[in-house]
Amino acid sequence: MTIIGGREHSISTQFLTDERARGFVVSDVSETRYSGFLPDDQESHGMALRFIARGSRVLDIGCGTAEFARSLRDQLECDVVGIEPHEGRAALARSHGLTVVGGYLTSQVVASQMPVDVVLFLDVLEHVPDPVELLSLAAVGLKAGGLIIVSVPNVAHWTVRLKLLAGRFEYRPTGIMDATHLRWFTQKTIADVIRVAGLRIQYQEVSRGHWLPVYGNRLPWRHLPHGPRRKVIDWLCRYKPGLFGCQHFLVAVKD
């Protein structure tokens, strides 16, 4: 049990494992499918870099194989601790010399690894049954003025809406419709979850999703050169973020 706000909470924030994608007509859910670091300042990794000060102590929840954590250590001299429930991904992260706690964020982890300057939930909250509980627990271990940085897929993206109009809700091995997602967020619902967790939003934006396959293999996008295509996507995301944003990106502090 964990004490949050004077009340006892059971830690039920368990990640949906890759193996539980069975039955959703998904043939290949690779354990390393999200490996990599995308420094593009219009995508979630690049956005997060703008808010992390050099030398910060960072807790990276669901760090995966830890490419982003490595970039924080190597580029910004951050002291990074990863939390990763998947044994294979955790082992790969440790092979790069990173400190990785196997399992989930618990009160014991908070006591042993915190306080920290930054807690990262980059594409994590959609995988847990109780995002509010997890955010509340993370907030306990924040230093004064510390940040919680969140990114989640936008279920109201235009590609999902078009498929729903056609009566299709199809899971995929990766992306917005990843078959291991438990929760689905719009611009409003992720903001509501963060506020219910007792946090105050300082910054909210959407990632552009230039990497989405639809922009490379569908008309009219595939006929646009790379530069103009980026500009069009960027304009659409600024004009209608809830429709064209790929992920919702938020920075929050304790209220």
C-alpha cells in the first residue's frame, strides 16, 4: 500500500505486457519496437529536451531500451534512473551503463530513488489502468519546482477518425492504435487526468507525427517534398491540434 494525500492506495498501475496483445489480430509486437531517439523539436523527445536542465536528476518511467535516457546522460549530463517492467528492455538499457529498476513505480522506488527534478512519462500512461494514481505517486517524489513531463497518443487524430467513420477500429503493433494501449486520450481528457492527480499544467502542445506512415504512402501526402510536407503538417497542428496532433505533450508541476 502507498499513502497519497493521507489515504491508502493499492498500486494497481501495472503495464499491459506485450504478450497480452494476442487476440487483437496483431502478428508482430516486438519488444524493441519503440527503441530509438527522435531529437526533432516537433516530436515528443525533442520537446522534452527543451524543459530538462543540464545536470538534472531524472526518473524515466517506462524507459524501454533507454535511448532517450542515454541522450540525457550524454548530452545534458543528467543523472538518470530508468523504471522498466519488461526484463528484456531493462537488460538492454543496463548494457549501456544506465541504472534501471526492474518493475513498476512503487512507494519503495519513490523512497529509494527520489527526490528528482524531472519525472518522464513519455508514451506510458496509455498503458496503465490508473494513470491518476501513477501521476500522484510520482508527484510525491518531486523536488520543489520539479516537473512531470507527459506524452500520450491522440486518439482523436484524423487518421483514427476516418477509420471510425468507416466503422473500423483496428489495432496495430505500434503507433496511436498500439494493441497494448489500455487508455485513450484526447486533448481534454489528458488535461483532466493531470489536474485530478493534483498537478498544474504549465505547458501543453501536440507533436506533429511527421514519421507516421500515412504521410509517406498516402495521397496527397506522398507527392509533397519533405520540406513543404513538414510545413503543411506543422500549420495543421497549430490550427487544429486536437485533429492533427499525433501526441499530446504536457509539462506539469505540483499544485
